[in-house]
Amino acid sequence: MLILPSFRFFAMTFLLAAAAHAQSSILAEANSGEQVYKAMCAACHETGVALAPKLGDRAAWTPLIAEGQHVLTGHAWVGVRAMPPRGGSAKLPLADFARAVAFMARTSGANWKDPDSRLLLEIVKEADKRLTKSIKEQQAMQRELHSIAKAAK
């Protein structure tokens, strides 16, 4: 009987250590926010193409900053207004993306920090809510199309 509780303790310890390692590897700063900005974001945010708020333009960034770091980052991650999902790069990790958004916001007047695991989880939850809403809207459009097609037969 003593073996079972000991096994549970070691299994739980292993799982917690694995989770901590996974979080630290996700947040490992492979790229700084500025590096990601220069490589991925500058093409639009330097020129203001498609109404992208320019880096350092406090007037353009103030209402975006007011949304909150997790909301703005989560919405931008899944695509918002003319901005494509992940800033147009399917390979851009969320943690790198979030650091770039924080860098742009700081440059434009915010006091945002690079995300820690708690903030990254908030960003994930917000992005998931946005995706769920978008999926439901697309499903409603699909039902409407099917109804039109059915009526046209």
C-alpha cells in the first residue's frame, strides 16, 4: 500500500517539473520583441500600410493599448482588421509575437512587459474566445449558403 502513494508523489513531481520546463522553453527569449518587430512587423508598422498603427504613433496606439495587453495581443494573433493571423507568418511562435506587440506598445507609450507564463495564458484564452466567435460567425454564413443552395434547386 505504501508503494502507491509514493508512486503518485513521484509521478506528480515529474509532471509538474515537465510542465515548468515546457513553460520556460515556450517563453525562452529566442527573439526579442524588437528583433521580431524588425523581421516581421516593420513592413506594415513602419509605413502604416492598410492603416497599421505606426511604431511610436501614440495617438494611433492609445486606444489599442487601452484594450489591454492580453486582449490586443490575442486579437492580433488570430487576425484583426487588415492584419493577418500571426502577423502573416504561420511559423511565428505566440511568445515571440507577444514580445513584438509589447515592444511596439512600449515604443508608443505603454508600460507593457514581455509576457510571463500567466500573461501568455491570458493571451491564449482571449485568442481562443476570438477564434470561437469567428468560427460561429462562419458557421452561420455556411448555413445561410446551404439554405440558398437548397432553395435554388
